[in-house]
Amino acid sequence: LVKASHTNLTIYNILGEQIATLVNEDLNAGVYNFTFNAGNLPSGVYIYSLKSDGKNLTNKMLLIK
């Protein structure tokens, strides 16, 4: 993060249903790592959305077991 701001990192399934919220808090500037435990999810395509400082990054990820 370039500067301190409220940050939200959410995972959705391909139908747009929210699966998990990994972060929903105010964070200081810096680099962060978060762990997503997908042990109970089937293989497939998932969407992650990172919102911070008025910006939104959305992308696909592939879960292969």
C-alpha cells in the first residue's frame, strides 16, 4: 500500500457469491501477505477484489487441488 487507508480484500466464486473476506481494516503503508485457506472449496475459478485508497483491483485466480 502506498499510503495508509481502509483496505478490503474479498474472495468471490464465479457466481459472484462472497466466499471470504481476508481483510477489512485500516492498514498502514507497506507490503502485506495474507493467507487464504481454500481447503474446503472445490477446484475452480475464483475472483478476488482488493479495494484500498479509492482504487479497486479485481482479478481471477484458479484453484487447483
